[in-house]
Amino acid sequence: TTLELPGLLLTKQAVVQLTQSLKHHRALQTLSLKDSRLGDAAFNELLTPLKSLSSLTALQIAGCGLTDRSGLAIAGLIKTHQVRRDSETWVGSLRTQGRPDSACPRPDSPTGLVFVDLSDNYLGDESMKALACALHEDPWIKGLDLSRNCIQAKGAMFIHRMLCNNESICYCNLSDNTGTTVVHADT
């Protein structure tokens, strides 16, 4: 299931209704709020249901007016999905211990976030530090779009160090950021 609300300016009441709807929607795989100018406060309202949506594989919050105030929350969202999947894998390995054909989840068959589009926001070095920390050993996230933000050389270095350690990320876009010399990184 996909929910796309591109360019729709979400009022506070609409965000409350969306939050309530997301709490009861267990099959949502893609959520796009692209160019909704959501802002930090409204994004914070959506965090709880986004953290519990285990079916969510793609989150597009590009052009939502998010700043470093949302950076730590986004990192927390990614970390929550990672911890949940790691726990499911661990429990699955206990159930199938000793069987050669294990049915437990693998990093190539995720049950949570795989791609996050954070482009065209106001995320800076502080957000990159939090994201790099959350993604350091995350085997689940495969793609990350960080283009057109406020990332400077220090933030790009946090992401670079994370990418040197995390071989699971296949796509990371840092193009068109203020102050970065890194244009695009494909690993």
C-alpha cells in the first residue's frame, strides 16, 4: 500500500487525522509527504505511528522544511526500525535453531525501512552526526537521499565515515549541499 500526499500543505488538524490513521494502518509500505512543508513540530506528531509501522519500507519526507530539530528524531526512527528487525531476527533464530533452512528474516528481506528520502530540507551537520550514528551498523537501510540540505564538510565527513563502515547502503546522495565537496556517493 502506498500513500502519497505530494505538495499537500498539511494543517495541524490534518496531521492529527493522519497520525490517527497511521496508527491503524498496518500494511502501508510507502509514505510520501514530499513538498508538504510539514515542519519540525508536525513531523514530531507523526513519529510514534511511523516508529510502529513495521510494513513501512520507503519514507519520503523531502521538501518538508525539516531542520536539525528533526534530525535526532529521524535518526531515532531509523534506529527503532533497526532494533525491531534485529530483535525479530534474533527471536526467529531461536525458533529455528538447529534447522538448516532457517525461516528467520535476513537483511535482504527487510520488514521495515529500506529507503529514506530527506532531500530538500534544512538538515545540517548535527543531523548528519545523529544519522551516521544510527546507521553505523544498520544492515537494513539500502538508500538515503540527503541532497539539497545544509550539510557542510563536517556533516559530509560523518556520512563518509559511516559509509566506510556500513556496506549495506547501496545509494547515498549528498549532491547540492551548501559547503560540501562530496557531490554524490554510490557504494
